[in-house]
Amino acid sequence: MAQQMITLTDAAAERARALMSRSEKPVAALRIGVKARGCSGMSYVVEYADEKKKFEEVVEDKGVKIFIDPAAVMFLIGSEMDYQEDKFTSGFTFTNPNEKGRCGCGESFHV
């Protein structure tokens, strides 16, 4: 069986479902991609998607539909998305086997 593009922890799935249900506009899925930015070169982008764009991969995990930006596919294979909250920050985090390093602040990565 082929490796799933990306998986979600229970915490990430729960948070994603909660955020999507609170959106003012209908949400078809979460869109995950990568953008060139930060001191290490790339950062993750998570946003609401109202429809699937051409060539996007579709992944469903724990009741959450995810559209993967085609430009991000090779960077995300085998990744796990989590949701973490502590005293100072909260947000989605990624454990990515393709990463070769991260910047000191953790905002960006390189492969």
C-alpha cells in the first residue's frame, strides 16, 4: 500500500473540524501547501478551501478532507500534522521526514 501523503493526529483533526465548522463561508476542505519564506527557505501554509483546484491531491484522514497544493506534494509525503497549544503559542505543527533542517525560530524549513 502506498504511503499516505499526510496524516493528522487526533488533536489536529479535532481542531480542524472545529475551525471549519466555525467558518462564516462553507469550507470544503483544508488546503495545505508550502511557500518560499523564512530563513530556512520554506514554511507551511494551512488555509480554508471552498473548492478543489486543478491537480490538487485529495486526502481524507479522521473525518477531515485535505487538498494538497501540487507544488507541495514532494515536500509533504509522509508528513504528520498535529495541533499543539501551550502558554505562549497554539497552532498546527508538522513532523516531516523530508525536512533536512529548520531555522532557529522554527518558522521555516528546508529539504
